[in-house]
Amino acid sequence: MSAVMTAGRIATLVDGFDRSPAYAGLSDALRLLIGEGRIPLGARLPSERDLTVALDVSRTTVTRAYADLRERGFAEARTGSGTFTRLPGGRRATLDRGLAPLPGTTELIDLNCAAGGAPTGLAAHYEAAVAELPAYLGGHGYFPAGLPALQEQVAATYAARGLPTEPDQVLVTAGALSATAIAAQALTSPGDRLLVDSPVYPNATSALTSRGARLVTSPVDAAGFDVPGMVATVRQAAPRAAFVLADFQNPTGHVMAADEREEYAAALRRNRVVAIVDEAHQALALDAVEMPPPFASFLPDAIAVGSASKQFWGGLRLGWIRAPRERIEQLTSARLGLDLGAPLVEQLVLARVLADPEPIASVQRDRLRTQRDALVEALRGRLPEWRFRVPAGGLCLWVELPAPVATVLAGEAERQGASIAPGSAFAVEGGLERFIRLPWTRPADELRAAVDVLAASWEAVADGVSAPQAGRVRVV
């Protein structure tokens, strides 16, 4: 059922709007509120007559403002029902884009996918793994819990971080998203509340709601995690589980400090909330920073999710779950309802990589650091009015625009040669139209070229010569 915005509520929200001319100021104020999510998507706006009275303006002012909203793609008229809010291109058009930016297109610079090419040295591990494969061909090839050698190596990575872990506490999966879906299947039931950050990685929310959980959100802003607010949300919403992105949060890049982890973990424990902790970016510190202890150090019953795809290469489609022993049987049962194990060759590869990860990991970090710095330098040079904080690691910048036009900018950038994800793709409840996510996972020259495209696209949007893009659906 659509939300209904009363004339009085709208008058309060747009109070002080620019009245020179009034219709343009009102339209701009409403677009800002829709883009930032303060007016929900799909909400019915008040009638022109009611809003005219509430704002003490002429009927023509409201009529022209609504017409301008419709023309810009932020509203639509439904015969006999009224005027409803929307985003340019429609709700589905704000989802993240597919890995192939456009069918048959090879020239588009893809800054939508936060993944790059494989690091030097990985191919040799694949060759060695294939040489090992014959020893396993006489068996069934299923390892629902994971290849024992890989379980041992994953457990060792936690021990090295100060969290003692036995191999039988590890469940190997086909990627971190698979691990997240398994945890959601095991730990939630239809209708359960599940707490997530906002903004948050959209594919993670899809995995988390696979069993019918209902999402509640806690905001993460430019200053970092609002831990007191998160604690209050836990107490008030009584979620069954909480999805925690404490290490280089995707998309903001924030890292939750040790004292914040302790405070949040204590609140989850008091309220009997199970934590699903996504550590996919944990190993991607690019600067000389000391990473806090694992979240499970403060909350022993936490379910930790890890990823080889983010740390090493997207094609190495492996992840894992680290859990207390008493949870492993429950998680394994849930996993068997989804698949019977991760691919064997990839497990052999990852076991070899984790036995001595630094040669590949250091190459990967050096490359990402160079690319991050190139992207930052280019943005500061070409688009100094765009605001962002440079994370000490992870894979992307969370960039704030001077105006809530991210979806329009994404459409214009695609027309000019670069694919980006608007902030609305990371908003569970709509909004975040002031933000875009820019990964630094492409080569430095491509990143500089992409910023040139973004600068030209921004100029077109700012000058009002760009139009909303219709058509393709964004998917990850």
C-alpha cells in the first residue's frame, strides 16, 4: 500500500523553498526530498488544491511544480488516483548494473563492478591445482563442509588474527553471498526482522531476505557508524539477526573501531540478536593501519563470512562461514538445501594461496593502492566540488554530489562512456540520490578516463541538458 503524504507534512518539509520562481523552487525542494528518501518512493502526493492552501501559493505554482517533477522523472500521474513519487527510469532502474555494462558494447568503462583482474601469480596456483586433481577423481567430489586442507587454512587465518578457530568451525561456500544466504536460511524465518546498515551492498540484502526476513535499517553516514543509534535500533526493533559490515563497509569504506565493536556486540548479546558478520573486505587494508580484532572476539556466537573473490580475484568464487561448533550442524543443513559444496578445483587453488598468501596479496594491495590514489587525484582535479572521504582500504569511494541527481548522472555517464552505480542502488528504502559509488578496481588510465567522462556528464546534468534514462535494469 502506497504511503500518503499530507499537505501539512509536505509544507513542513519544503518550508523555506525558493520562491523565485515559486514553481521551480517547489519542484527542486520536492526532488531533493524524494532523492534523499524523506518522501518515500511510490508515495501519493497531496492534491494540487490541498497543497495550494497549505503553502499559500497559487494553484498554477503547484500545477507547474508537479508537471516539472513528472517531466524530470520524479513523479507520475495515475488516472483517478493522483500523483505518485518515483525515480528517473523507475524503481528497478536504480538497482546495481550487470557485469557486462551494455550488450555488445566494449568501449564502456565499467565503474559499476567492484572487481578487477586476477593478480600476478594466481594462474600458477590454478595449474598446480589441476595437477592435483587426479587424486580426487576416484571419489564423488562432494565436500559439503569444504575440502579439509582448505578448512585448515581458513581456520589458520582467524587464529593469526587472534581468534582461535578449529577446521571443523569452517564451512566453505561458493562465495560470500552464498555464505550470507546460508546463514539467513539457517537463522531466520519468514517475517523475522533483520537489521542492516543503510547504505548497504544490495546483493547482500537479497541474500539475507531469501527466507522472507523483513529488513530494518540503521544509517551509516559520512562520520562513520552511529553505534548509539544502532544500539537503540536493536532495542526498539528487536531483530532476530543483524548483518554487520565492520571492516571497510560497502559502500562507505568505514571501519568500526574496537570500542565500537565491543559496545555493539554487548547490545546484540543483551537482546539475543545473532550477528552475521561480513568480512569480505577485511584483508584489503591499503594503508598502514592496525585493523581491530574480529567482531567475533567480542561476540563469540557471531557468524563470520569471508571471501576469496574480493581479496584475490572475482573468478575465484569461494567464500566461507566461521561459526561456533554448536551452529555448524544447523548451517550445514541449511547449506544442503542450496547446494552440495563448492567447486573442487577452486578449493585446491585457494588452499595453496592461503598457505602462503603474501606474494599474491601484496601484489593485489599495491595495485589497488595505486588505482585508489589515481582515482582520488583525478576526482580532486576535475570535480573538486564532489565530496568524499578516502578509506584506508576496501574497494571503493562513496562520493557525495552537490545535488541529488545520481540516477540522472548515471544515465548521462553511460551515454558518454562510463558505467557507475547511483546511491539509490544501496538504499533499502529509497533515496541516497546525492551519492554514487566509484570502485578503484580498474587500471589507473581507465580510472582517469572515466573521471573525464564523469566531469563531462556532470556538466551536462548541471546545465540541465541531460534527460532521465529509460530501459536497462541494473543488476549486480
